[in-house]
Amino acid sequence: MSDNNDIDRRIGARIRIERESRGWSLTELATRAAVSRAMIHKVERGDSSPTANLMAKLSGALGLSMSTLMARAEAPEGRLIRKADQPLWTDPGTGYLRRQVSPRSDLPMEIVEVTLPAGGRVPIPASAYAFLRQLIWVLDGELTFIEGDTRHDMREGDCLELGPPTDCVFANESDRDCTYAVTLMKLR
């Protein structure tokens, strides 16, 4: 496994490739993602580690799931991806640890495993879900998922199908880590 700086550089390079392949300037991506041009520039250069919220905004603006963006940056080719080769990424703001479980492929489905530390809270904008259907399955611990105005208190074994895209929050209000899997189905 490589260190976080290497991962940040690869993610930044992938964001730049995705932006340039669409013919977009930094300003256009910043406008579409509702983030500063300077922040995108820092991320693309690998000078700043993006938070989960920033990654969600950028991937949503690019019309990609966060998983697809990260897989394109990190996952090796092939149908089998061993656990030791599954890319890990840590959100510098919350300590949220994200593992890309599914291999890079053309399948319309992806699997991600997340460990959210005790007290962790990750807001995700609706734009990150505009083209996806998702299931959240709690593997260990407790997760509070806030979907718009609806609060879902989930425990180990619980599985939730997300509704229409809306701003949401993944929160761990307990005193121990929570691990959950997210299955994403691409709509387009």
C-alpha cells in the first residue's frame, strides 16, 4: 500500500484528467461543484488532501460516483482485487477510512467499505447521488444516516435503500467506530 501523499497525488491527477477530458477550465469545475477554484487547483497538484465532502462535490460535478473517481485513480485492472490491493483513502477532516472493495470495471455496480470513527460526521451533497441508487449495510457498530429531513438510526445488520437524491449526513454518534458497506448502482 502506498502512503496518503501518493494517493492524494493520484486522486488530484485523476480529477485534472476528468476535468480536461470534458474541456472544462478550473473555473467551470469550481462553479459546477460549488467549491473554490484555488482548492481544486491545490487538490489537482496534490498539495491538499481532499475531504470526503469535497470529493463528493467534485465527483458529483463530474457526473461520477466518488467510488468511480477513486477507482480510476487507484484500482488496478482486472476482475479480482485482493484485499491487500484494495485502495484505502482517509478523509483528513474526519478520519473516515474508505476502502474500494470492487475492482475497476464497466459493471454498473460498486462496493465500498467505510469505517467512520466515533463522533465522525460526513455531509454529502445531493449532487453526489444524482445518478446513483444506493444501499447502506451496517457491518459493525451504529450509524445515523440523515437523508434530508429523515433520520435513520441503524445498527449492525441493518440495511437501508436510499431514497431520491438529497443532501445527507453519515454520522457516528456512538463511542466506537462504525463500519458499513455501500453498494452503488449507476443509473447512467
